[in-house]
Amino acid sequence: MAIFLTGSTGYIGAHVAANLLDGHSTSLNLLIRARDAHEAEVRLWHAIQLHMDFPRFYEHLQTRIRIFRGDLTTPKFGLDNDDYDRLIHTTDSVLHCAASLNRKSEKSCLNVNLRGTLEVLQLARKSHYYHGLRRFSNVSTVAVAGKRQNEVVTEDKSIEWDRSDYDPYARTKKFCEHMVRELLSDVPITIFRPSIVLGDSRYAQTTQFDMVRAFVFLAGLKVLPFRPTDKIDIVNVDFVADAIATLHQKDQPGFDTYHLSSGTASQTFRELTNTLAAAQQKRGPIFLRGLEKPFTSVVNTLSNRKSSVGHGAALMKVFLPYLVWNTVFDNTRVTTELGRKPVPFSQYSFPLLKFSRDTNFTYPYQDWPAAKAGGSAA
């Protein structure tokens, strides 16, 4: 039996997959979109190589990973009847990480987040009917809390249906949580809500650059339109992945919903900018909160340019609402259960910044090794 993991070629999903393979003895059923079997393996290798070398990856691929080539938004994932039945009968738990993070596209969020999650829930219901499902874990987001200002939000107070949402991503993820609870009322459920996931505390390398680009854009400014004492809830991806894998595998987690965040220990803009300035031997920026509206107008204008600055501004336009809400998400549940806290962003922000700049926001992916004469690529 295996965990059915979606989103294994995505940023958080790949970290979760690597954590499960290295720290647990479970097997994985992975849904990967690809034209053929080898393309699926290469996509997985690109996602996983940040965490392990090829020989170890290839061993896992041969012994503990079963790939199902399919699409989240297609009925039965586009699998033929035999493969779909095999997926049903070999899945003993589901860990749903896949999602559209396109905060500007209602169409993408509706299609992937709602239709895709519904397909995963249908699979889970069938597996539970035939042999029982040990657990269904859904990776959501703190953004389900909607528009907030100057708050500390607990898990049980996050969703208020009368509260407005920032974007289609937050809105659809909120409804995904609702679907999970309504359609799997007889299955143990765990909801994970990460905050701003940015960088790995163990090393500078990353394969996800959208939020990093926005971060670098801000780091290059001499004036910031924020209050220096406002907090920003940033959490390291290795903490998030370990929490998801550990609690999904735990027989009886203490709660059904967890904020994977920095909580009240979140750092202020002043703390973060001072650390970056010291690392670069520069002066820190000036904070002028009154410039928020002019700054927003400039960002909107620059976002229309076809350049690296324009791309950074376009990303900043998307993330800006989450940077000025001065809201953090209580993480007492997860830190108590894991017995440790996330690593403060200031401790690994400069290496992440430097790596991203040095590589021009690209990761140096290794190709699939060429087959040796008389043997396999491994």
C-alpha cells in the first residue's frame, strides 16, 4: 500500500516527497502529467534532485515509487480503467499538495483547485469504500483567512464566510477545505495551512523563484512603503515539508488543522532589512508608510514592462496585499507537536538572495544520466 501524493513535481510537493522517502518507510503513488513514462521520470528527477543524488533517486524509483501518468483536472485523472483501479486499491492514504498558485487567474484556480481537488476526493472516497482510508491530508494556505489587518489568527478563527478574499487562489482554497470536510466526513482529515513559504534553511539553493523575485525586488529598494514594526509571516520550506510528512504519518495528530507558519515569532520588516543590509555591508532602507499608494501605482506601471524589472513588479503586484496586512498565524499547535520551531528568515535570507541573483533566478538542473554500455543509467 502507498500514499497517493499529488503535486510531487511542485515546490512543496517535491520537498514532501523527499521527506517521506528519506525519513519514512512508505511507498508513494505519484500523479505526474507527461506524454510518456520517461518524461514523467525526468520531471520527477528535476523536482527531487535538490534533495538527493541520482543513484538514490533511481533506487527509490525502482522500489518505492509508482508513477501514474495523468492530469488532475481530467475525469479519473485521464487514466485507463486498469490504472485507475490499481490506484484505488493500492492507496491507503492521500496527501493532496497540487494546486494552481496563479492568483490572477480565476479560470486556473477554478479548474485546478476546485475540479482537481474534487477528482482527488472521488478517488479517496472509492479507496475508503473498498478498504478504508487511513488519512486524507490537504495542503491549503493561510490565505483562506481572507482580508485581515493587524491580527494574530488561530486555526479555528481563520475561515469566516462573510469575510472578503484577496484573490481567486485564496477563495478556491477556502472552498477546497469545505469540500474535504463535507465529502470525507468519515475519514481522518488533516488540513495544513502554510504561510509565505520562502527558501530552505539548510541550503541556499531553490527551484521556486516567484516569491524570491518579489523579495529581491524589495531588497533592491532604498525606500519601502511599510511600517518597520509590521511583522511578515515567512516560513522555511523544510519546516513545512517535515510538518506535513510527520503529521500525515502520525496515527493520531492532536488536531485536524495546522498553521505552518512563523506565528507570533514572525520577524519585522526592520529586523529582516537590517540583517540583509549588514550581510551586504550597506545601509538599510528608509520606511515611509505614506508611500504605499504611490508605490502601488509605480508597481502597477512597471508590471506592464517586458523586462526583469517588469516581471519583478508583476509579482510584487500579486503579493503586495499579503505584505501590508501585518497579520501572523498562530503556530502553537504545530510547534508543540513537532517540538521545534521554524528557522527565522533572517538566518538564511541572504544566501537565498545571493544564490538567486548569481543564477539569474534559475536552478542548474542535472540532466538524466546517459545509459552506460551494457547497463542502466543508474
